[in-house]
Amino acid sequence: MAKLELSQQRLNSVKKAEEYYNALRTNIQLSGDELKVIALSSVRPGEGKSTTSTNIAWAFARAGYKTLLIDADIRNSVMSGVFKSREKITGLTDYLSGTRDLSHGLCETNVENLFVIQSGAVSPNPTALLQSEKFEAMIETLRKYFDYIIVDTAPIGVVIDAAIIVQKCDASILVTEAGVAKRREVQKAKSQLEQTGIPFLGVVLNKFNIQREKYGSYGSYGNYGSYGKK
């Protein structure tokens, strides 16, 4: 099994916000024992979705749960910049397209209990890969071996991929950056996730200035690291 490393700089960054991500982990667990495969999406690119996915997976792993982080943002992955390897790593698209066995893409990390499947090579038809029976079968197989699976998806406000993936998961969470997406855009993204028929757990408002008492129309979403049904 290949080995990926989470950089010391990233580890230090996660530890600084450890309290927030432990709270998110606890709230996910309190939402139901049957919720084991959690999809994260955002309204737009660059809102901190992948960082949040990584940090939540880290929080579960640190708590002693065997955790898998799947980079399913196969159109525009940024996860390759988070985890480093000295060898060539295959990933999700390589498996879904039939060019590699899943075992080649399942990687250990330098964080105990944390495993990762990276996105793999860019596909000319990502939607078809995610809609395939192979993707659903993969999730069902992996859930037998892991306590929790965190799936990082593409922004739902941009492409349909997230809605496709969420239908194969147990629940979804929306990440949005304070001051970036408009309230109606957040509400539309939330509605899109809810329309999948899969439980929607809440909104994480990222990069929020906790020194300010009010934040305009975002007040109802809480503060940085907030989580809950809205």
C-alpha cells in the first residue's frame, strides 16, 4: 500500500483549529449512528471545502476511528497539494475507468487511522464515471472496512457531480466562505443537496471573523466551524 504524507505545516494548521473540527466530528456522530459516509460540497471553488474535508477526516482518525478520505472532486482536485508521496499514486478515476485496481489507489498516511484515495488522472467524462455502478459498488465495499468515510466533492453550485455523489452517501454538509457566496446562492445549494433525498446535516461557515459580533445576512449560519441543521 502506498504511503502519503500530510505536511508538518498542514498538521500544525489542523491542530490550531482542533477544537472546531472535534466539535464538527461530534455533531456528525450525534446526527445518527447510521451516518458513516459523509459528503462535503461547497457553493463555489476556493471556499475551503477540501481543507474542511481533510480536517474532519483528521478529527475522526485522531479520535481512534479508521477513517477514509476520498477526493471525488475529479474535475479540479486540490488534494494533491495536501498529501505528498515519493511514488506515483493512482486514484479514483483510474479505478472507475477500469485501468487500475482499487487497492493501488488506497493509501496510508502519516496520520494514524487515516487513509486516502486521491482523485487520479483528469477524466474527459467525469459525470459518467461518478454515475457508474462501479462508484456505488466501491462505496458499499469500502464502508465495510472503515468506521467513517469523508467524500470531498465538486462545488454543487458549479456542476452536478456533488448531487450524484451525495446519493451514494449517508449524509451531506455544505461549506461556504464568509462574504463570498450570496445568501440566495447558499440557500440554492442547500436545496440542491436536500433534493437528493439524503439527509442534509448543515452548513459550515468558513473563514468567519469571530471578533465581529454580527455578519450581515450570514448571521443565521453561525460562526467559523459552526454546524447544525438550518
